[in-house]
Amino acid sequence: MQHNLSPEQIDRIIEMAWEDRTPFEAIEFQFGLMEKEVIELMRTEMKASSFQMWRKRMKGRKTKHGSIRSNSVDRFKCTRQRTISLNKISKRK
């Protein structure tokens, strides 16, 4: 994986990957990482036990995969979530 990501971007990707409502498509939209690349990033950046816990939690979760997500959900984040300083979407008008 040859992405030039800052430590802040890596932290945000990990945070988004752990969030239940944030689909992998949102990470791809913001950072250009496909689901497979997010998994590899998580594998390299986390302890093995934490990675295994995350994989078990995410596997098949409907909210993490746009293709099996309900069509009624048309946003990446909760409407009550505060804007995040490094979040590209929150800066768009």
C-alpha cells in the first residue's frame, strides 16, 4: 500500500473504521482507500488482538457496507455529529 498519509489521516481512518455508521465507501470517498486497503491499514496499525476484535465486529455489518445498507440512509455521519477539523466532507459547502 503506497499511500502518503499523515499520522492525523491514519488516526481519522482508524476512527472512521471503528464507527458503526461510517461505511467503507465514506473512507474511500475521503481518503481514496478501498475496503481491502483499510483492512490492511488496520492490520498494520493495530495490535493483533485489537485487529481481530475489529474484524469480528465489522464482518457482515450492514452499516459498514454500502451495498447491503438500507437505502433510507443517505449520509456518511449522524446529523448530530460535530464537524471534525480534518474531515474533508465537513469543509465542503
